[in-house]
Amino acid sequence: MTCTSVPRTDAIGRERGMEPPSEVLLAWVRRQLGTEVLVERGLRQGASPWLLRRNDAADPVVLKITASDTPHAVQTEVAALAVAAAHGLPAPRLIAYDGTGTAAGSPALLESLVRGASRVPRFASTRRLRAAGAGLAALHAVALRPSAWLPLRTRPISASDFADDRRRTAMSSTPLLDTAADLIRTTPPPSGATVFVHGDMWHGNLLWHEERISGIVDWDMAGVGSAGIDVGAMRLDAALMYGVEAAQPVLEGWLEIRSTAGATPPTSSDIAYWDLLAAVNTPTDLARFVDAFRDQGRPDLHADVLNGRRDALLRLAMEQAPRR
């Protein structure tokens, strides 16, 4: 079975690719592949990305469609996949793209199919959680400088800034989220080299074969920044899926690979900052994630469970965060 990720917020997953690919788009696909194709199914809640079968018996391909007002997402993914290919990272390989939609009718790209399952198990082994952290370390071994399509990222899920939205608007909040956001605003981020970051690291963007990562998908939030952007996001997601104690094996798997490469280990306050940064950039009520998690095989994750686990990670991080 092959799955890709599902959107978790309005800002991430706009109403794009909900309709089947148009004939104009499929004609563009046929020109790129030199063969007829059959739309088999949508891989994300029945919508884009679309799995396409080829008439020439070659491997299936994946068609991703992006809203016309966010063509930069295609360009970022193209740039990220180029970096991934150059460094042998487990990711789709780019086949073709139209960043403006001029030829395809909408911004779109064709990728190779990565085989694996993104379904999130009800219970995760320590081995699996450590493997998730180790998978991040492979990305972070790639030192990069910011560029036009891989810009500097300062938080996970760059398309959303929930902390700023709560501060500037009448959006509901909680004292805990407000205190954590204030701490992030007044604390300098940890120093360190800028590296290749995925930018939207969660279990739904990891494909697995048994206990091994077979691929990492959805690179439209990728860029350059602190490794902690991905580490904090993955620790938060582990906490949401399995409880706050699940964050530690993710860190251990990442640290093991990074220490082998001679990287300086982060301090406890660095880790706390990363956790705060990820947790603060979530909706006040994580009910908005419930459908996405259900689609990934976790109908047990109700809003009260998710909110409680997010807040538990926040409290632990605030106990270890540096005070200015």
C-alpha cells in the first residue's frame, strides 16, 4: 500500500486538487510520459496527490496539483527534490513540473511513486520512533544556504503562524499557549549551522516498509534552517500520537546519527526551545487535526487527547527553557 500525507490546517491544505485532474492536465501528463494514463485514486483523503497508472507497464507515477495562488509550493518542492536526489535521500524523484500552470492548466508536478505506508500504527515501537529521528538526521547532514526556492525557515509549517494569529486577532487562546509564545518571542533561538530542512515533519509524511523509512514526501515547506525545526515538529507529532514520553526516542535516534557524524549535541534548553516552537505553532484547538489523523489510521485521537498531549509537552519544555 502506498500513502502520502494529508493536510492538517487550512493554511497547509487549501482546497486544491479536490476535483479529479482535468483533461488539460492529463494531456500535459501524457506529453511528459509519452503514454496514456489512468487516474486510479487520490492518495490524500481521496484527492491530490493522484496515483496514475501508465499504459506502457512502467511504474505508476504521482501527480500533485497546487492552487494557482501558491505556485511557489511547486518550485520549492522541485528544489527540495533536487537536493534529495543529489544526496541520495529517500524521497520521490522529479519527472516533470509546470510551476505556473501555463501548460498543465494549474501548477503541478509529476513524481515517481515511493512505495511504503504512511498509516500510523496505534502503538509504535521504540525502534520505529528512533528510526523516525534517524531519518531526520540524514536530511540535516546536508549543509545549505538559503536560496530563492529554499528560503530560510524559522519555524515548522512556514505557511502558518498560529502564535502570531492569536496575538493579533481575536482567535481563542489559552494562558499556557500565550506564556509559551511570549517565551519564544523573548528568547534568542539556539545558534548553529543552517541545514536542509523538510519543514512539515510528521508521521503522515513518512513512508514505511516494516520498521524502516522507505521515503519522505510532501516537500513544499522545505527550506534551510535549524535542524531543530524538524526535530521539534517530529517530537511534537510523536507526543500527539503516543503520549509525551514518545518524544524522547525520536531525539535519541536523531542524536545517535548526528553524534556519529561529529555534530555538537544540543543542550536541554535547545531541545526545549525546539519543542516550544513546534507546539506554539499549532491551532489552539487541535480538533482541526482530527480528520487528518483519522485518515492516517488513528480514529482514537480525539481533540481532548491531542490538546492534553500538546499541553503536556509544552509544560515540560517550559520547565527546561532558558529564562531571560
